[in-house]
Amino acid sequence: MGVSSSKKKGKKGSAPASFDVSKACQKSEKLYDELMKESAKLIHREEDDEFDTITAEYVITARISPSATKERLIPGATSISDWVPVAQLCLKRHIDDPNFDASVRECEKVKTAVSFYCREISYFASLGASIFKSVPRNAIEYSAEPVDSFYKFVYEDVIEGKKVKQNSMTKAEARTILQLEEGCNDSGEIKRSYRKMTFSLHPDRFVGESRSEEEIKQASDDFAKVKEAYDVLNSGVRSNNENNGKSLSWYESLGGRSRTDFSGPLNLLPLEKAKEDFIQQDYKAAVCGLNPETVMTFVTRNQASIR
């Protein structure tokens, strides 16, 4: 059955016991370890043995909702206006469960589990980045993504720095490189300047010319900077819902069209409804926090992108 805490029957008229989120997080992390150990044992069983359960892991990200950003001024909230990975979720269910959808977007069990554990996830988020403490829990949105997809499309790019070196370039610097006016946000003008500069700096234009190794390296570096400047201005944190909400933020755009398993924001259930559904489901789930350094990498990147 789903993970739940039994209701304590107090004296008639007595106030319900307060929720100890720290203790709940410790309990969930312990269960998470147990579920993953059980999963590891299944993997190492004999090949002829049949599997009757499967355990899946997801990365949970959080951000302040765009509407909350508009309605109230919270110092530092821009650093979490794009998605920030804050926790991991594991689900153990029967392999033939007809109610489990492989697509995170359509999976009710993922949504129910995140709804059930929203207080723990919010607490883990605040441990990773203190700014989450300043934001009301009902102003935070959550998304989910299979852990394999996260590590393939997000972790390697951002944490390992293979493509996106934490976007150390600010928007002001990017506009200078693209020879744009201060504060320019016109997508058409940005694209025209980008195309013009990449055309003039593209390595293919200098084939056959007599150039020193230093000149070739400088041209290559300039070409790379122009591309990075365009990425910073074109894929930065969005403070509004362009094109009726169809535009992608920087975090969502990582991996391009190949990244299809990211789903957010999730439409969470009311807590009492989530508890009821969670208890009735024939599966187990738990959450644990991510390394604070990982969390802060994204918070810092978001803050830098709006300069």
C-alpha cells in the first residue's frame, strides 16, 4: 500500500497534531533507501526469475509560479523563476499495473505522489536554496522528469559543463557582444544581429586564406562567444507567458526536441485528496533531497541570466 502515517485519535475536541516536516523528510529518505535497495536486489536476481514489481525514479523541480511573481514582490524570487531541481521521487509498483502511464505528463500516480509529498519537497527545496523559505508553499509549482532523462539532457550540460557552462555570461554582456542597444529584448533584432555576426565570423568564410594560428583561434573564440550570447538572450528565464504559454524557458529548452519526458507544471491535488488517493493505491513511493550544490547551481544561473 502507499506510504502513509496512521491517524492518531486524540481526545474529543483536541487539536490535530502538528506536522513535523523534518521528521517526515527523514522517514521518507529512509524509505527511499529501502526501496532502492530492494530494487537493486531484484536486478541481481537470476535471469529466469520473473519480476513482479518495478521501481522508477524521477527528478522533481520547483519554481515560483509566474502569477505569484506578478502579484507580489519577493526579494530574490527571480532566482527561482525558472525550474530548479530540488528532490528525487521513487515509485515502486506492480509491473502490470494498468493505471500506471509511462508518460510523466499523463501519469496520475506521479502527480498523486508529488501532491502527497509536497510539504517534504518544499522543505528539501529550502535546504538546497534558502530563497524557497521566503515563498509561500502555494506559490510554488512542481514538475517531474525521469531521472535518466534529467542526467542525459540536463545534468551533463549544466553540472558537467559540456555545453552550458552555468551561463556565466550576463545579458548585458551578451547584448554588447551582439552589438545591440542596452536593454534590447526584441527577438527579431537579436536574431538579425546574430545571423549577421555568425555569417561574418563563420570558419568556412576563411577557407583558403592565409591566416596565422592565433588569428584562426581568435576567430573561433569570437564565433563561440556570439553563439553563447545568442543562447543567453534567446533562452533565458522568461518572466511572462509568450505565445499563450507555449514558449519554453531555458531549463525546459535543454536537450531540444529530443527531450520529451519533462512535464510541468503538474496540476497538484489538494493535500487531503492526495492522502486519500495515495493510501488507496497499490504502490509505494518516497522522496529525498538533492545535493544543495546541485540546487544552487541552477539558482545562481537563473539569477545571472536576468542581469
